[in-house]
Amino acid sequence: MNVLFLLTALLQSVPLVSSASRGLSKKGSKKASSPDLSWLVGTWYTCDTRAGSKINGVPFDTSGSLMCTEDISFEFTSLNEDKTVFSVEYFFADFCFRIGLSDAECPMPAEGLVELRKSFVATLSFVPAYQDSIVFTSNHDEYKDASGEWVPLTSDEFTDVETKTCYIGEDADEEMLMCDSIWHAVRFFDGVEYDEVHALSSTFTKDLSSCPVCEY
């Protein structure tokens, strides 16, 4: 049986225990209110970043390495009408050799770069105390090959797992999104494995001209 079909059927199945048998009535039920997160939808760019990294156990300060460019973007899409479930696609570039591509396979051979796409998913919590932030998680990456097609990267080729927590409280600046990330990646170079752990705190904006650290 198709796994996706089975999962969908389970999520949409009728509960075995009715509301009446639990002592609840339709009249007494009430849908939980949620904050308006429609402002998240759209494209965000990195304004500023603070980052600490360890590569094979060696620490580095990598702050400011991914900022002030429209070549790196986050695409937020709502998956439901009340804007509480989101999909996020992160577009960025990396060196071809870091994902195991040869010079002949590299889509941008002059620069030695390849475009990557990382997919996140997030759901706003029902718990009021947790509704000042939303957590995105990802473990799926693709690269764009020389023909422009997106090709999935498998765990046999490399590992890339990231959790991103974004602040969306009542006093959140809807023009400057703040997020923290924990990112674990495994890359390869000349047959050597590089185990990377990154802790990042970043600000994002839909308009880089409003970012105080960018020169526009």
C-alpha cells in the first residue's frame, strides 16, 4: 500500500471515540484562536547573521558569511487557509565538490558552484505559551543540474539536517524576521569527510534596502 495514501487516510480517519462519549458536545467545542501570520508569506533575504561553527571538531566564527544578497533567499508558503502550517524553501549556493559533483558535472564550472534548495515544513503550536515562535525542520535537499532540473541529494551522498526557530510574538517586527538555527551537515572533499555543526542567529527582511548593515 502506498505510504502517503496510508498516512493521509490515518490523519483523516474518524475518531473511534465520539465527542459525546467523552462528555463533550459540539455546542461546547470551540476552535482555538491563532495569531495572524500572513505576514510571513513571501520571499525573505538574509540581513545579518551571527554564527559559530565546528568542522571536524575545530571551532570557527563564521558570522556575516551569508548576508546582504538576493542570491540567498527563503520562500515562505502557507499550506492552509488560517496561515498556521508553512512550507519554506531555502535557495543558496555551495561548491560543487562539497556535494560530490565532479568538474564535468558542475553546473557553474567557472565559479565551481551549484545551486541548492533545502525544504522546510512548520506548524504553529496549539499551546499558547509556544505561539511566540514557530519551528521549521528540514532534512531534504536538492541541487540544480546543468539542464536546470532539481535532483534530490540522498543520505548516501551527504547529510544535511537543520532546525530553525523564528520569533513571531506580539512584539515581533513584521519587516525584520529573527530566527535561530541548529544545522548539522556532512560534506566531502578529496575523499575526506567533513562533519559540520553550525549554530546561527539571523535576521531576514523582504527588502534588503531596509537592512542597516547592507550597503544599498
